[in-house]
Amino acid sequence: MRRSIGAGSLRSVPMLILRLSKCACVATVALYASLVAFGNLSDYGSNLAFVQHVLAMDTIFPHSTITWRAITSPPLQHIAYGLIIASETATALLCWIGAVHMLRARRAGSAQFQRAKAWAIGGLTLGFLLWQVGFMSIGGEWFGMWMSNQWNGSESAFRCFMLILGVLIFLSLRDEELVAPT
């Protein structure tokens, strides 16, 4: 038996697609943060070297006067790296939970779908703070990472936090009600 599609259900298709798009965008950030955290855990030593060089400031301009900020203590470097991995993992988990909540609420009213975004908004915000504050501001500016030819992650961090910011803005846009079938 063939079901007919009423005009009301056709009008709700664009809004449903928009909601599914928001779920997919959050899930892509969740996947990215998951892969980054997994990479940092599974190749701990290689990625720790990046953090150690940035914190030690041993590859910035030789005559820089900001090297007094350097952290050369291995235990403190491991703690910093652990906080980075924990933040990446939390970003991934919050975004995965958010994507699932949103997917479950995709056909709900706009207020319920808006509430379902809370986990994702938390995860995206944490990811933004990690890559913008942690890598760009603290790593890039405080520890002078931008001065290093070998250990400069500023461009990569910029791409990450702009991607996350774009998804956060897109997600934050209010959703209309789905049109009830007539």
C-alpha cells in the first residue's frame, strides 16, 4: 500500500533536514575530538613531545625575552598534557551525548529540540575553549608557540576552533516547529 504525503508533511521536510544537519554537524565534531583524544592516548610520547616543546619554549626565537614563562618540569608537562586529553575526551563525550539527544528529539516541538541541544552546546563550548584559549591564547601567545617553526600548532588550532565556533553558531539558531501533517 502506498502512503500519500500531505502538503503539511512536505512543508516539515526542510525543518527536519535542518535538524538532522545540526545533529550531523555536532557528531562530526564529536568524531574529530574522539580521534584527537584517541591519537593523544595511543601515541602518547609523540604528542607529549609537542606539549613539552611548547611549554619549554625551547624552539622559539633565541633572543625572546618571554622565556621566563617556560615550564620545564616533566611532571607539570604531563599534567598539562593530561588536562588537554581530558578536555578533548570531555568535548567528544558531551558532543556525542548531545548528538544522540538531538537525534531523538528531531521530530519533537521546537522547545523540546532546543532543550536537547544543551549537551552539544556544552561540548562545543568546551572544545572552543580548549582550542582557542588553551592552544591559541595560552600555547600560542603565553608560551610563544607562534615563534616556533617546528612546534607551531597555531594554524591547526585556529582551524579547529573556527570549525567548532561555526557549528556552535549554526546549532544555536532557533528551530521552527515541524508542520503537522494535514
